[in-house]
Amino acid sequence: MGLTLSEVKEGSAKTVLKLATAASLLFPDIPALNYLKSARDAISMAIHAVEKNEPPTDHIPVHLLKHFEGFGKSLREKEAMELPLPGGTAVSHLTRETRKKLLLVSEQVKTYTENATVFGHVSEVDQKRESFEILTIFGNTVSGRIEEEHRMLLVDALRDFKSRLPVRIDGVGVFNRTGKLKELKSVTHMSVIDPLDISMRIAELKSLQAGWLDGVGESLDADGLDWLEDSLIAAFTNAPIPKLSPTEEGGVICEWIGPDSHFDVEINLLEHSGEWSLLNRSSGEYLEGLFDLDDAFAWRVIVQMSKQFKGRD
Amino acid sequence: MTPETMLLRQIHPMYFSKDGEILRGAFKPTNSDNGFLSVYNGDMIEPAPAVHHYREQGRKTGGVAGITVEECSRHQLPCIDDGVPFPEHATIDFSKKSPSEMKKAYKELTIYANNRGLLAQV
């Protein structure tokens, strides 16, 4: 008999903490069932407490909070599991943030785990110690254990370190109390990626703090960057990937440069609009206009225009 | 300065693409620049020492690109050998241009710089 996470309903993140026991069906009044119902309620109320910045320990003893390590680890940013609160229609929300707060209630806890994506370059492969190191795009080093299926890729990527071919690693990371990734506990996916990889560049843009441009330069809206990442990945499956850079005002420039031409779209992340301009020295043209980037047709036009830019030899 | 003088522009790391191209943001004056783009006078300092000098001031650069005075003059961009706030300082003047003219001009400079390639890299 126990509590299990029985399903995450499609299209939302409504979880059902199910009282799993055959006996509960046959003997619904047994005392243990009441304990399980209380446990389910306590979990939901503890989550709700941290949502309100109240101590979860009014509902769950501090030494039991570590069990959240095994629950909600794969939640992504902005995802939430909804758990019913006792006696009504209200729900609590287990998010990355609330889960982290629950795990770090005890000062004794120095680290926690959750899903992590790392972009960077393989800087070390130690086959004797069965470990590797990644120099991330943010300049810190993250280590991990070599798993057999990734051994060749790691060795090849290390050989390519000087040619700057980056890798993307998805797995479970160990984070310190400040949220900094210390190491990879396990790796589920590893691949060599394009130096212009859209997700990698978006991660860099997300990390910019206000003042990034020698004291000026606004930070970029995270929701807007998520929208842009999805839009670009969907649009540029078979076209030259744009070079992305931030604007001083918190926008993003998508840019293609040729030997005598230049095309760019300056994107407003809040309004989903794009000011485009095309300079073509051969024809003497300089054209400008505005795109509504919630319109799929605009992206098709941008992709078509980008195909004039094959890159430099 | 002469028409052949190379004007050295420090490229902020965010305006340097991962495949080695210089992006247009590198040549756009910031709002507080009031249309005056800071460069080093290449007659007075070489690209590598210019990088060193810039970093000594605690500023970020991924390398140095070059534009000649003559290339600027093709797009009606006056170049001023002002020597302020340090002797090797010079300025490209975008201040008389409308926003649209300014954008066209810094796109032009971006093409020149990329065709020439980086003159010094961090």
C-alpha cells in the first residue's frame, strides 16, 4: 500500500496522487487508508505553504522533505504539477521553484537535483577515471561520468575542441543552494551541435543582466525568448540559421551577412513584431518594413529571404 | 588621418557570432553615444595593443574590426580625430543621419568589416 503518482493529465499538468492498494478497494474503511489520505493532503499543503512563503514544516517534518528529490525532478521551466488541496477545488502547484524551496528548507542540504541542459565544449575526457568535463558557454566547468553510449562522441568532441564544435547535453544535474550547476549526475542525451544552434544562443541571451553592454543594455524578456526560440526552430529547419544578437533596448536581431548584402530582422519580444531591412549593394537596393511575427506567413517570407545567404567560404 | 587610415572598432563579445562573423550591433552607436561611434585611430595604435588598452579599462571585447576613413566617407560619415578621452581616440559621426539612414550606414560598415575579417582577436 502506498502513494503513487498515477498520471499527469494531458494538456495540463494535473497530477493524481493515487492511493494505490487493492485492499483499499475492498476495505475502504481500513485505518491505513486514512493515513494515506492524510499523507496526500500533507504533501499538497506543504507545496501550497511554500507557494505562500510559509514554512512547509507545519505539514511535513523537515527530515521527510528530502523525498521531493524523487518527485518532480523532470519539471521544466514554467511547468507545474497541480495537486488538489483538501476539502475544495483549490490546488497547489509543484514547480521547479517550489520543489527547490521544499528541498532546501533544511540548512543541512547543500545540493539538489533536477533536469539540466548544458551547452559548451568538451574540455577533458579522463578514460581512467571514467569522467569528462564541459567548459560551458557561461565559462564555468561541469563534470560528469562517461556512459558507454557517449564515449566516442566525447572523445571526438574533445579532438574538435580547437575547432570549437559545441555539444548539448541533457540529463540530471546536481545544483548547489544558489542554483548553480555543479555536476551532471546522469546523461540522457548528448550531441554535437551547430555553432549557431538556436537554443544555445537563446540560453546565452537569457543570461544577460541589465547593463550587459558596458553599463547599458536591458535584459531580455524570458517569455519572449521562449516564444522566439520556438518560432525560429519551427521556421529554420532547412534554411541558413540566423545569427542572433541582443539590442540595447532588450530586443533580438536575426541577421544574415553576405559579401555585398545584409538582411536583418530586429525583433520586439513583447509585441512579436520585427523591423526588417535588406541592403543589396549589387542592385543598389535598400528596403525596410515591418513584420507581424504572430503571422506564419511572415516567417515564411523571412526564411525565403534568408536563403539568399549561403554563408562565407 | 588620411583616407587609408584604419579605424579600429572594438567588438563586444555578443556582437561576434560563434562562426566568426561581426554582427551589425557592433557598429550601431548606443543611445548615450548621440550618434558618435568611438573607434581607435589606426595611425596611432595597432589592433592588438588597442584590445589591450580597451580591456585595461575593464571593458569587454571579443576582438577588433577595421573600417577605413575612405569607406566611411562613401556613406557620408565624417571621421573625427578628436584625441579625447585618450590620444588614440577617434569618432565616426552618424549624428546627422535619420534612424533609417543610420541603420543603412552601419549595415554597410558591417559588410566592410566582415569582408576584411577581424584584425585582432581575444
